[in-house]
Amino acid sequence: MATIFSKIISGEIPSHKVAESNDFLAFLDINPLAMGHTLVIPKKETDFIFDIQDAEYTQLWLFAKQVAQAIKDTVPCAKVGVAVIGLEVRHAHIHLVPINGVGDINFSKPKLNPAPGELAAMASTISQAYKGAN
């Protein structure tokens, strides 16, 4: 059965794309921990991140690094935190979260509920700063 992320990749479900390559997609979390919270996923549906083949795994992290730099360049924050949890959606994904302190990446804290227009503006800003190969 296709995951929600596979439906985002296929366009069945809309998203606020930040960056995309032939193999990977980065889009904003619709209920973020912080504005700019981005999910980075492989387009090939794989449940467990450590089941991804080595070459694709390396490329996924390089793609995430480029997206993180775009976030850092556009969202006021001390760093871009990284989390891989893998319980909520059975499709490997990396969370990139703008943070100013360790508590900012606590997934048990209340999530934000930004308006679609806010997400669209944020996605556009990050996307413009993205310097990876498209």
C-alpha cells in the first residue's frame, strides 16, 4: 500500500516542495515543530532508512545537506537539527528542523499550525536558496 509520502511524490496529495531531484524530494511538514521544518525523502518507497542501498543512502544525505543549507540561509536559527524517527510514516524520511536550542527538536511538544499561505511563502523562500542540482 502506498504511503502518504508516495502519494505526495505522485502528486495525489499536494505539498509545499522545497527541493526535488530525480531520486529525492524535500517538502515542508504541514504541522511543523518550527517554521521551515522540512521532510527529506527518497522517491523509492523504503520503510527503514537503514534498508536503503549504500549509494542511494549517501546521496539522500548529500541532498539533505544541501536542503539544510538552504534552510539555514533563509530561516533565522542557530542550526538545523536532524532527526530520523521512522515510526509515524512507513517511508524513510529525515526531519530538518531550524533550532536555537535542543528543546526545539522535541517531537512531543505541540506542533505549529501555519496557514497554507505561510507554508507556500516559506517553501518558496527556501526553494530559492536551494543550490543543489535540480
